[in-house]
Amino acid sequence: MKKQLLSIKQLLLASTVIMSSGLAFAQTTVYDVIAGSPNHTYLTAALDQEGLNTVLDVNADQYTVFAPDNAAFEQLILDLNLSGINDVLGLADLSNILQYHVLSGSVPSSAVSNGQIVNPLHNDNTLKLTTDGASVFANQAEVNAADLMGSNGYVHSINSVLLDSETVADIAIDSPNHGTLVAAVIEARLLPALTNPYSELTVFAPTDAAFTAALSAMNISAADLLASPDLTDILLYHVLGAEVLSTGLSNGLIVQPLSASNTLKVTIDGADVFVNQAQVTTANVQAGNGAVHVLDGVVLPGETVADIALDSPDHTTLVAAVVEARLLPALTNPFGELTVFAPTDAAFTAALTALNISATDLLASPDLTDILLYHVLGAEVLSTGLSNGMIAQPLSTTNTLKVTIDGADVFVNQAQVTTANVQAGNGAVHVLDGVVLPGETVADIAIDSPDHTTLVAAVVEARLLPALTNPFAELTVFAPTDAAFTAALTSMNISAADLLASPDLAYILLYHVIGSEVSSTSLTNGPVPTLNGQDVIVDLTTGVMINDANVTDADIASSNGIVHIVDGVLLPNLTSVEENNKLDVLVYPNPAVNVLNVTLNSNELFELTITDLNGKNILTESVSNMSNMVDISNLSSGMYLMRIANSNVQSTTKIQINK
């Protein structure tokens, strides 16, 4: 009969545990609540073995127990690679683990606040409490049955066993320099993830100073940040789902953080390590569940100008160069405003061929950083902010960039913009079909001269800057001074505006350019062909004369040729142009893609020649009075000169090919 009464008492006790909070019998202690639960038999066995059953069974004291259920212990066995519950009971620190689950005092779930940090009986570490209204967590463990009340406190059943080892969260919490980060983690309810002792994490932890600088750059307050719907994504962008020490990092390494919005880019420059734009100031602070690297900046997951290149299949050489030059920190800075002119792989291939070097040679070049920075402006400039003749200073101070706009076509130096206004969070990217180089060109010599303003204005108006800034060209320019233009304009009885508006302007200017590099000592008496198709006459009888103009300063060298300053404007024979108009020469379409239609109203046979603006002969064929279809499908996009001539007459037309 006594045994039967005891069984009834045990059944009543077990039913009490399952009942909702507040309905326990008066003398049912927190130990009784646990021992009477069929879901906490492993915990009961552990408490009994370590003698904690007598502690929790004292009515005079008040306790709060976070009680892992049987499923939590089964997961612990898997996580610790144990063979069964007997191995758990054999853990040397089992008593400490159990006491880490117990608070001194009675704490119902209604008294739990988000981010609350409390000391358990075993206080080698604290417990971090998280609540989002519907759920309550102690460290990583979620409460699956709350407020199971005993006579001496509360039991909150949890779905994971807590371990008292230091976590990546503890490193930040214990740091005097990470108050903002901790507040953000609490607000985003990320303490459960970062306190999980079974995880392997890497946290890039911005300091308070880093957050202050970021908030200032974004012009928001800390309260604004904590209220941001992007807060969780920003924080998870600082966390990797594996432990990676500094020895596991390499220059150019791209890793996926817990945020899926973007990747993190690692740069190693000697002893300095950067994650995006932020420098690691303290590395390898290890915890039980991973490592922390302290950052001097906040990284943001928005797309940057670097990402546009990284995500493009056509910019692998540019990306390799940026990585090698350690420029990823500058281009991933989310607080920057940049404009990147991005040459394609095809552009780099052409440039390397022209320079007769390999990609490896380029990456090893001491000029690599300067070349790359020559492609970057320190402000965001969309195509609508570009104008013909605009001169912009890139991040490289070696030289300026020269912009040409010819109808719908935009050029930066000699390179054409093929795709404009690819916008990112920190600027814009314009794709180029060529690599621009910062060396001084024949155009720079004129631009930098106070005595050649009219020549520069004319070159800009004629859209010849792309030809004269081409770093792969070899040119000779006879450069008339402003005084020479003044005299020429007076003799022609026209104004400078008339000259700039003349349909013959490009034709006149190209008469001043030879498509090869010719020093004054290499000149000989006689005719020399120019880019417009006509010859200038060299006379060395008294000094150096080109037609009727004197060379007053010779052999000014640049990276793409030589400039000889002359005291007169060289004027080509424009009669042929007038006669050509009478012949009703029709060239269409212009711009063209694959075919040019050329019709001549003449019974004579003509030779048609297409040259590039470096004077290189690209195509030659015969044309007559019939309509002629000229195949230009093998020609690349760009500006060319088409000369139609026979023994009696010649004309030159500028054509544009757009692929």
C-alpha cells in the first residue's frame, strides 16, 4: 500500500511539471520540477551525480535553473564527439557546467530583458540573455518551456547545453573599446549566434572609434544605426562561419561572410592586413568558438566599384592588377566617392601587345599603382558630368585625363567609353576599350604650354585629343604658337571662332602631324607626308623650316612622340576639298559599323585609303563613279581618316566606326 501511495505521489509530481506556470505544489522545489519531468532525465542524473540535487532541493534558497532537455544532451554528445550519456557524466568539469545553468535568485521570464548579463553559480563566465518578445535565449539556448515554478524558484527548459567557455561575444563584451559593437549585437539579437560554444566563427570587430568615424561619414547617430533595418546584415557582414586566423589569410582572398549581400576582400601589404578598407589592428584573439580580429573601420555590405570589376567576366586582368597593387582597400571603401575608368581584358591584351610585355611584367612593374590610380577619380562623375575638352585630375598626380565627347561617343584620352554609369554604393564605373597611361604625351606638351592655347582649343574642338593622347602612338607635331595663329587669322581675315567652326579644322590640324617620330636631326630636305594625306616641305637651308614656318624650339620629347614649335600655321591645300564637294562624294553611314557606302560622281578611278590616327594604313582599294560598298567589318571601334585620291585630286574625311 505504501509503494502504491509513493507511485501516486510521483505521478502527481510529474503532472505538476507538465502543467502551465504557477500551478506547482507549494513544496515542489526546482529540483523536483526537473526530476519529475520525463524530458529532463539526463539532467536529473547529472545533478544527482554531482550532489547538486541537495542544493536545488532547499526551500530556504531561491534559484533559477536553465534546464537542458534530453534532446539538448543528445546534441551535446554529438557536438563533443562522445559515445553516450555516460561520457557526459564522466566529464571532469561537469559540476561547473551544471552550476553555469543556475542563477541565485528567482527570475521569471517576465523579468528577463534583452541583453541582460547575469552571473550564474559557476561564475567563470556570465550568461547572456536575449529576448525578442516571443522568444527567450540564455546564450545560444532557446527557452522551450518557461516559468516552471517551484517552491524555491523557477525552471526554464532550454534546447541546448550551455558551456562556460569564453566566446567571441565575450571578447567584445569584456573589451572597453567595443561598446557600440556590443550594443548593436544585442539590438540585433545576435548574442545567441555569437555565444554558441559549438560554432566556429571569425569576427572582424570594429572599435568604438571605428563606429564613430562610420556614423560621422554616414551622417547618422548611433541610435539611427541601432534602429536601421540593415543592422543585422551589417553585423553579419563582419562574421565568417569558420575560424580563420591571420595565417589563413592571403592577399586578394575573397571570403563569404554570414551576410549573403556581399563578399569580404582581404589585402595583405607586408605586415598590414586589411578587410575591405578596414585595417586589422589586433589579430587572432582566440575564444572557445573562434577568433576575433579587431578592425579600425566598419565594413559595409553594399556593392562597391571594386565589386563591379570583381563580378565582371571581362575585367580579370584589371582585378589581378588591383589585387597586386594592394588597391582593394581604397576601392572597397564604402565611404568613398570614386569614378573608375575600367579597361576590359581585351584592352589590356592590346596594351600589353603594344608595350611588348606580358601580364606578369605588368603586375611586377613599379609603375603599376600609378597606372591604376590614373584610371580613378576621387569623386563620382557620371557621363552627364563630362564635357568635351574637360581635363580631370585622377588619383595619380603624374598626369591629367582628357575627355573628348564626339556626338554620342565619349573618350578618356585615347580610350572609348563602351559602357557608362555603372553605379555602385561608393561611385561609378565607366568601361573603357583601352588602357590609359600617365606618361606625358604630345598633347600634354601643348596643354601645359602658356603659348599654345589656340592650338589646344582647336585640337579639342576637332576632337583630336584621342589621337594625340594615345600612349602607343609615335607622332611628330609641328605646334604653332598663339602668335602664329594670330598672324594666320589676320592674314585669312577670320576670327578664332571662325577657325574653330571651320569644317576644315581637323584637316588643317592633321597637316601639322606626322605619323612617326622624327627628330630635327632626322629631317631632310624635301616632302614629308602628314596625317591629312598632304606633304609638308622641309627646308634645312637656314635652320629648319616647315613650309614657310620656322622651327623655333625643336625636339621636345614625350612618351608618344616629339613636338617641334613653329612660328607659323601650316595651311594645307584646301582646293581638293572644294573640288571633292563638286564631285558629290557621298559617304554613309558615318558613324558606321561593318560597311561604308561610298558614291563618287566622276568618271575617273580613285584610290580609297583608310588610316588610323597614328598614320597606319588599315585598308586600300579602288573606287569609281559607281556606288562602292567598303567592307570595314575587320576594323575596331574608333576614329579613322578616309582618303580618296588620284593624280588630279584628293580629299580626306574623318569617319567613326562603332562596333
